[in-house]
Amino acid sequence: MISLPYSNLINAGAVLTLVVSCISLSIIIPINVIADTAVTFTIPLKETQTVEGDAVTLECQLSKPDLKVAWLKDGSEITPSEQVHITTDGTWQRLTLPHTVLDDEAEYAVQFNDQITKATLWVEEAPVRITVPLPQTTTILEGDTTTLQAEVSKEGAETAWFKDDLEILPDVDEKFDIAIDGAKHSLTIRDATIDDEAEYTIEVGTESSTGALLVDEVEASFVVPLRDQIVKEENDVTLECQLSKPNQAVKWYKNDTEVVPTEDVEVIAEGTIHKLVLKNAKPEDAAQYSVRLGAVTTEADLTVEEGAVKFIMPLQETSALEHQMVTMECQLSRPDQDVKWLKNGEEIKPDDIHEVSVDGTFHRLTLKDTAVDDEAEYTVTLGDDNTSAKLFIEEIPLQFIVPLSETTVEEKQSVKLDVKVNKNNVVLNWFKDGTPLEAGERIEVTVEGCAHTLKIHSAVLTDDGQYMVTAGIAVTEAPLHVTEIPTEFINPLEDQQCTEFQDATFSLQLNKPNKKVSWFYDELEITPNEKYEVSSEDFSYTLKINDAQMTDAGKITAKVDDISCSADFIVNELDVLIIVPPKDITCSEKELVTFSCELNKPNVDVTWSHNDKPLEHGNVFEMRVEKKMRYLTIFSAQLDLSGTYTVTAKDKSASAKLTVDGKYQSFNKYDFF
């Protein structure tokens, strides 16, 4: 027999090869070796059901630990990823899907050599939910476009939109546009009208969300006003304007007299366009014409030209420095002619800056204080003829002529920071410590000509800082110092008194809000609880003592910063009252009898007596106390226990009679005491 060491056994699957090595001979002998123990699945995979989106784990157990297995899905090997986690824990093999999808439904298998276990994973589709509903109310102006949006729990979900109870079909009505962006579903409503005001609903599955759309009506206005016109005598002329809304009833006026249609006067309305057609114009047709819609109006002058007048000296291109006076002039071939001055096509109305003058055949426009926006093309019109020229304005640099100055203010006082620039009505920017300031409840910004003021009402400590004003590239800055005022009692504590069991309130008022006030009872600091309620609002601070007891009387003190105030708390004892007296009782002999009464407060000692003789607790009588109730029980009524029973609480008493029916028992009732 040949003896071989175990180290000479080489694993060759189910067959082991034995190598025998001798001094001069090598022999290879194939041997079949039976493994110590076959690997088996001690706990197979189990059929599992889950809901889409949930996490799920499939697991099985092998008879040996730390073995490498293959996981299969519908016969195909699974590769671990962020969506698939494969782990081994000793003999346990696990596959986890952290977020299941419908495609995860399949037959899963675990294979080790020729051993395999299989089970089916069923994935139930999750219902689609509305995760972000429509806004409850959306308000827009008539003519605006708005979008209503909701978000659902699943991308690609089918939804339906409704206006009130009627489904919206964008293919039928071009006013609406339905869009889907992942899980976001939106409905766009174009050019809203009053008829679009309704409740809009989105439905997905069994869920829905509804929001109201409110459309504020916009008053009609003239988007294209009447324009002055000049017409030659006997020619037709049309005055025309346009409103922002169609189907509006307007009235035409000639020099404040309503126009009545005739053969030569035609009034036309075409949607938003309104026209007045004057046929065969006559000199008497020259007037100011206006169109009125309620309080809204537009007007223009109609001139009926009698003859041709020419410009013999046109306007000339002119340049001026900002804030200078400049005059533009032209000359006509005939005096006493009415002309119009226009700036970039808009008629110039004389005012404090624009002065229009006529000197024979010369017509002049004088700008007394030029501004940058006066740079434009100026035109003089006369009938169909006109002359135009450019006016150029050279801007002067914006500068501070009065800069910011360092300022100090006491807390709660108002303060003004003033600057002046070299131009009127320009926009300045205010900053505090580099942060832009905006007007609000405490901060007021005013402009008066070239003077600009920042007013801070009721200054607080946080207003302290570096303030800066910018005007174009010009900058001025200075510090503002806010000095703190000491804390003071505006209304200190006052003595309070109340009756026992009532509530009492101590209040004080400081000159500052949001201060930490500490409350004390006879030098012992009070901790807020059910007994003591501490509150504050603005400048008022309050301590409420609930259900006052006689022991609560003492000195109440409030301390804040380094000041304090105190007041006495007096608790008056409540008089004892018997609010429900005992009632008369009739009973049979040997029956158990109980008298009861109710006091107006607890913790009060009472005494009971029978025919004015005090009673004691014992075998015959039992006396009990329950909160405000007092009880006297007679265990076995006897004939000689009949009589008057009286309960006494301090200086108050109440009585009731006991009547015992039955045979007289011969014993002394007081033998039981």
C-alpha cells in the first residue's frame, strides 16, 4: 500500500490527480475524491411583491459562508450598479434594489455551480399623485398671459385640464397651450379676457387640483390718439384714433358740441379703430375735435387751409450747453399765421420752460433752461409745409455741490441726511455700509429740485454706519452715529390685590422693546410655568399669576439691565360659603344614610353635630372630604339617631333632618363613640 500526504492532492474538479514521486520513477494516478460536504441552499429565494419606487431585498442562504454566486434576472447575469446592490454576509446572499421600477419585475435566480434557486419579484405600479398643486388663486390683468403649473409624482403621466367642468383642448382653442416638462405640467392662457375667469383643474388618475383664475378688467384707453390735421378746403379728411379694447361706445365732439352724423359727417367704428370722416371740408369745419370714453379723452385740431404759405427762412441746426437758454426761429412769407411746434413729432405746449412767440413773420421757440432730453428734432408745421432742424445739448458733468456731512442722532430721534447736486430731478442712489437703501416705513427719500434728503424716522442702533450717495460717477459719504438711550420705566409696576383663587396681572412699560425682563417673588427669581405666565409685546411686559393662594402674597420685582421696580401683591381670603347644604333624609331602620354638602372652596375644616352635640368619626359615623364636598355617613340608622344634623364651616352652618321609620332599638346611641 502507498501512503500519500494530503499536500499531494491537487484539486481537479470532481477528479483529483495523485502525484507519486520516487527516486527514479514518477507515476500519475487519477483518483475520484468525494468532497467532504456538498454546498446546498438552506433557505431558497422567496417570491416577493413590492410597490414601484420602494426598496426591496431578495435573499437566500447557502450551507457554507463567503461563496461567490451569480445572480440572474430572467436568465441574464446581473451586474452590480447604483440601482442594484449585491452583498454577501456569511452564508447569506442578498440583492437589493433601492428604488424599484416596473421593469424590475422578473424571475430572479442565484446560482452556485450546479445549485440554483429561483423566485419571482412582482412590482405593483404606484398611483400617480399630484405633488405640487395649482395655486389656489391667480390674479392677472385683462390682456395678460399667464401660466398655471402643477407637478406630479411620475414623469410622462397623462393629465387632463378643465376650465370649470369643460375639458380644454388646445387643438380646438388656440388661446390655450398645454406643456409637459418631466413631472411639471403647465397650462398657458394667452391674452386673458373676462370670459377666461374660471376655476381651472388638472386631473391625473384619481387625483385633481383646482385653482381659481381672476381677471381684473382694464379700463379702455387711447393707444393711438387723435392727431392734428390740416386739410385743404373742399377735400375730405378723416380723424382717427385707436382704443385698447374693441366694441367701446365713444362720442365725438366739435368744440365741446357732440357731433351728429349727416350726409357730410360719417362716424365709423371698426373694432378698436374709431373714425370721423368729414366730406368736402369747409372753413367752418376748422375746430378742435375730441373723442370721449367716460373720463378718457383724446383731442386734436383740424385746420382747413385757405391758401399756400411758405417758409422763407427755415429752422437752423443749433447747439447749446445744458441749463442754458436757447431760441430756434423761422420766418414765413405771410404774417398772422398759426403754426405748430413739434418735438420729435409731438406737439409742444407752452409752459414755464417752453415759450412760443410770434413777431410778424418770425416764429420763435425759446427753451429757458435746457435739459439733456431737450436734444431732439424740432419742427414747425404750417398746413402741408414744414421745416425741421436738430437741437444738440451738451451735458455738463453731474456733481455734488453740498456733500454728506458727519451726523450724530440719539436713539428714537429722527435724522436727515442732505445733499445737493448741480442738476434738478436726477436719480441718486443711497447706501449704508455698502448696501443699497430702499424707502420704507422708517426711511423716506425726498427730492426737491437739486436737493436730495434721506430721512430716518425713530433711529435705532443698527442705523449707525457709513452712508454713501452716488450720482453717476460722483460719490459722497459720511458716518452717521446713533447714541443709545438708557432703559427706563415708562409705567412701573403697581400694587395689585385679588381674592383667593383669582388671577392677578402685573404689567410695566419700558421705553424700549425686546428687552429681557427678570421677575422675582420676594427676591426669588420666577421661572415661567402653569402658575406664572410671562409675556411681552412691543414696549409692554407682563407677569400673570394664576389661581392665587394666600401664600402667594408678597413683593413682586421686575429687573432689566441695571434698573428694577417692585410692587406688593395682596391676596384677600375668600369667605367660606356652603353653596349646597345637606338635605333632609327619611330612611328605614338599619339603613346606611349619607348627608353631603358642597363648599365654595377646598381645604376648609368642618364639624358635624347631631341635635347640637358634636359627632366623631367611629363605628357609627364616618366623615369624608373630597375637594369641596363634605360627607357624613351613618352606617346603620336607628330610631334614636333621628333628629337635626348640622355641618359647620367657620362661621357658616347648614342643617338637615333625619327621620328613621321602624321599631325602636334599646341602646344608647353614644355607646358607639
